[in-house]
Amino acid sequence: MTKLAQWLCGLALLGTAWATLALDPLGLHLPLPCQQVLWPFPVYLLVAFGCYSLATIGYRLATFNDCEAAAKELQEQIREARADLSQRGLKF
């Protein structure tokens, strides 16, 4: 199962549970404080997901590895390409 399928499955389960509790089709008659927390619950989850996403991106940027050998190889390929194009008459 792909990550997208896992996220969609979890979202569907949470959405179904929320709709069942918030819309009360089963006649559970939840207390008023529970109902007041249930209605904005999707917004809370969206904000929490956004915070998680920003934290994950920040962590991945902070721990990003530099590849010195790859950078040198790329610079050498750029020099070779410029030299080849200069021989063919392109001016930089």
C-alpha cells in the first residue's frame, strides 16, 4: 500500500468517525461540550497536519547532506561543456 493510499484510508476513517459523531445519525446524543469540540475538529487536524509538515520540511533541510564529490564532478562537467561550446563558436 502506498503512502497516499495509507493517508487517504486514515482520512476516510477519521472523516467517517467525525461525521457519525458530529451529525449524530445514530442518536447518541452527546453532551454539549463534546459537540462543541467535535465541530471544529477537522480544522484542528488540518492545523496539526500543517505544523507537522513544516516541522518535517525544516528538519529535512537542517539535516540535508552536502555531496562535495558530486559538486566537484558537476563543476568539471560544466567546464567541459563550456569548453566544447566555445570550440563550436558559442560566446559566453
